[in-house]
Amino acid sequence: MGPVALPLLVVLKRALIIANPASRRGERLVDEARFAVEKCGATCDVLLTEHPGHARQLTTSHAQNYDVVFALGGDGTAMEVVGALANTTTPIGVLPGGTGNLLARALGIPLAVREAVPVLMSGTTRVIDLGMVKGHHFAVAAGVGIDATMVAETPPWMKRRLGVLAYTLIAAKAAFTAVLFRRFFVARVEVGGEVIERPAAAVLFANFGAILEDRISFGPDITVDDGLLDLCLVSPRHLLDAFRIIWRITCRDFRPDPALLYRKGTRFRLETVPVLPLQADGELLGVTPAEITVEPLAVHLLVPRS
């Protein structure tokens, strides 16, 4: 079952854009976004962020005066706005202005701002769960291992030149380096009274089932509105395992596999040996150990009409 879709119950006449001018495309897209909102018949104010955490502060201070809040920037900006409006009914429009734009892509939002604004202004809302880790909300996924390495090691110049392809290349390098040189870590996950401990290359806690226009699927039966997160633990032993895993996640083949483990839950405890950096929706948030929890149906997001 897909996310809960609701008709817009209010006319969106007053819009606020929270924009990150430091994101890959944020600064040059601000005027384009404002023009697109006004062309839809709404008044529009723009507030620019100045430092990490500022988008959350601005949203908390000003959102109550508007019918809709747009987040223009990367996934970090989007999640600051989402976190500020969690457990409220204010609709959020995610405008892609960063490199990965994972959340915008997962919601099917056009990647051109001038197209995204009218699609969202005339769209519907989806009410989805949010994950929580180390005091931060996430919408798509949090994890350690290959994905965190990708976030930490993708250089800014590569992101500027290649966009989301840069992440893909660094992730592939990290995956094959881990397998070839057996750079695994020990993951210990507690969920629902069960303790899972095994060598791993990646541990993911997913809210969405797929990313990058469904090119990469995390696991079976993952939905964003079931009040659960999905543990996806990847533990290849050799190159054959690695190639099989890549094939399965790109072809949505989730038959039982000794190199893949899935569990659903509302609360997880993650420990790793050695201690590892943790990412959530493309942002590094510290290191393990960590508690990962879910907030059911916590946020209203604008999405295109199906």
C-alpha cells in the first residue's frame, strides 16, 4: 500500500520559501521559485539560511503565518524544515536544489524547480512516518557502512560536476573495496527482543522502499505510512555475493539470501565494532552506537497528483 494521500484542505495563498543559498543550485533558483509560486496566484516570502540549523529555526519562527512552507536546497535543508514541522498539519513542499535530492526524488517531484512548484501547488498531501536518530528526523533512511562512507567521502568538486552520479561512483567504490579487502565491521542490532550480530558492509534503517526513481530498492514491503522502519543488513562474503546483491536491489528481487537480512520494528539499538560514522538522509550525524525510532504519520508533504 502506498502512502496516505489526502486532498488539499486549504487554498495555498500564502507561501514561505526557506532557501539555502549555499546548496549546489540554491542561490540561482531562489528567484525562479518565487516567480513560480507567484505565478500560481499565491503571495510569497523568502528567507535565506545562513548556517546549519538555521532552516529549522526560521521554520519554527515563521511557518505559522503561512499556508505552505517550501524547502529549497539539498536534503539537509529539507529535513530541517521537515523536523521543524513534524507532528503539525502544515504542508511542506520539497524543492530540489541540492546534489542528491533523495526526498524529492522519492516523492516523484520534478527536478526542475519551475516545474516542481506548480505541480506541488496543485498537488495533494501525503502523510508519512519519520525516523529519529540522535535527535534528528529523517524521511528516507539512516545507516552506517557503505552509505555513510559515500556521504563522507564524495568530494564537493565531484558533486558540483556530476551531481547524483558522484554519490553512485563513490558508493560503488566503497562497496567493492569493502568486499575485496574484507573491510567489514561487526554490527549488533537489537529489535523487538531479538539480537542480531554479524559482519556487515552496510546497515540501513529505511522508511522509503526505494530511491533514485526506484533504481535502487532497499527491501521488500517497505512503506512510509505503516508506523515501522525496516532494517536492511548487508553482509557479502565475497565478490559473487556483492554482484548478486547489486542485481537484487536493482531488480527488486527479495528472495531469501544469506547475505541480506530484513527486519521491521519501531525501535532499534545499533552498535558497531569499530565505532562508525552514521548518516541520515545524506547528512552525517555523529557515530555509533545509536537508537533509531519511528514517529508514525508525523509530517504532511506536498506531492504531485497521481
